[in-house]
Amino acid sequence: YPLRRQRQMCIRDSINAEYGGLIMIKKLANRKHNIILFDGVCNLCNSFVKFVILRDNKKLFKFTSQQSKTGKDLIALYGLPENLSTVYLIETNDVVYRKSAASLKVFRHLGFPWNLSYPFIFLPTRLRDFGYDLIAKNRYRLMGKSDSCLVGVGYKDRFLEDLNEV
């Protein structure tokens, strides 16, 4: 209920306003897939993307790294901050989520048992994002860093090469 109210407030009040990890902007119409923007050199982020690909049986998600040309184009198109320490989820209705809200929305779409984590969305955003930021701040130390995005190997059809594929 609180997110529905936030979404309504966001649509009604302002196009580029942010409410608890939710950013609303109308840019790309008639898309079939949700888009996940992630840090392509972060091993933790790459593991998250592999995790989602293996469990996304309905193929609801397409992926692009924030460092890629497509990722940079999407960041510019949506006016998002260039922030490698967050994951962005751009849903088909052009609602953009970041940090913990994005992660929980992704888990919700993956079905049982992963959707059982979604009730955490009702925790205050600051509390959820505190935990997210703690992990994000230490992600390279915890899981390492690679020279380039390695996830696309074997899953090429799940990655966006350019905005025309959206």
C-alpha cells in the first residue's frame, strides 16, 4: 500500500521526483522487458545477474552494465546519477527503482521462494538502503573486481546491445 501511494504521488506530483527508491520518468514506451542496470566489473553484481538469469524462467528481464554504451545511454535518457554502487531496475511502465527497492522488486518477479523477501519493502527505505549501502561499499573487497563484464558469455540474448532492442 505505501508504495502504491508513493507511485501515485510520484505520477501526480512530479515527473523527475524521487520517493523511497522510486523514480518515475516516461521515456521508453511499449517495452516487453524490465531492464536491470548493474556494475559490470563487480563480481558480486555479476553473480546477482547470473542468479536472476537462471531463475527468470519467464524472461522478464534484460540486462546491461552501467559501463556499456547502452547503459550510459539509459542513464542519460532517464537522468539517473552515474552511481556504480547501485543497481537500477527500469520496469516496463518506466518506473525506475534503485538500491534495495530494485533488488526486492527483482526478487518479487522471480517467484517462489525468492518473492518471500518482498515484504521487506515495507521497512523504511533508509533502513533497507543502509544495509544495501553497507554491502555495496564493501563489494569489491568481499567478492573482487574484474577487468570487464563477464556475465554476457553464454547469455547474449539476455543483454541489451543498443536502445533499439528495448
